[in-house]
Amino acid sequence: MLTLVHAPMSRSFRMLWLLEELGAEYEVRVVTIRRRDGSGGPDLRNPHPHAQVPALIHDETLVTESVAIAQYLTDLFPDSEMGRPPGDPDRGRYLSWLAYYAGVVEPMQVAHMCGATVVNAELARLHQAMCERMIETLSTRPYVLGDRPSSVDIIVSSSLMWMRDLLPESEAIDRYIQRMAERPALQRAQAREQAEGPEQAEGN
């Protein structure tokens, strides 16, 4: 049994989307989280060590953090196009991009949103390099890894749908976002979220 620990309108939505892409049977455990406006708070039903989302429970196994959950799920469903199983020629790039998102893309986005790239020249350089790499990548191929989408695209595009100015203006980026927005699994995930509960606000 798969259970996604989820808070509406938070980053855990991308794992809801991924589960729909995988065609998985799963349950959703809606929890409260502390929001940026000070509302909400920890939920005793949430097994995440920092009371954040997403968290995935698979039988007795707990998996936390988006990229770890993405790798875990796509390895669990090796026939899905969302992953690149061991032996696939793109396995190395797949794992590298998951790690690059967690270790570079998201931290640089947060630093930029907080104004750190304005006062720190090295952070500004790293942020610029990240933006250039993302734009160059998506200017030469329809998806991050190439001609086929993967869970990397779910994570990257969901953050851009939430806040487009996380990356500079680019027609290639806009086309990419539109391409991902048209996926039927996204519509199913949105409907599932609406059906699960009314809680709203920013995510963790």
C-alpha cells in the first residue's frame, strides 16, 4: 500500500502528480503543516521528521524529500516512462538531474527569492549559471532528459507553474511549461487534491 502524506497547495502536489503519471493505486493522508504566514502547525499524523510534506509510506517504509520519493516510486514502477531503471542508458543523467534539482536548482531559487543573490556575488554567479543551464537544456530538447518526460520534469515544471519568475524570460521555458500543463495526469492530480480537502496556503 502506498500512502502520500500531503498538504494541499504545497510542494507535495508534485508527488501527487507523479503518482497519477505512474498509474499507481494510493491513498492520500491530508495533514496540516506550518505555513509561511504563520498559520497551521505540526500534525501528529505526519511521520516526516520535520512535520513537512511530502512523505511517502510504502507498507512499513517511510520515504521523505521529493527527489528521494521520485526515485523510490519510479524504481517501484520500472515500466513507467517517468523513471530510468538500472541498465537504462539515461539512468546516470536521470539520477544526476534529480540530485541537481535538490542540490542546486531549488537552493538557488530560494536564495534568489530571499534576495541573497543581490548581496552575495558568488550566489549570484551560481544562480546565473543554473538559469543558463536550465534554459540551454530546454532550448534543445522537449524535456530535461531528452525526448521522453521523467519525474525530473514533474518536479521542475511544477515549481515553475507555481512561480514562473524562478527562471528568466525564455520562450523555450514557456513552451516547456505549457507542454507539461497539458498532461492528463496533471488534471487528475488537481481533481484528486480538490477532492481530498479544502486546506489552502503555501507549502513546504
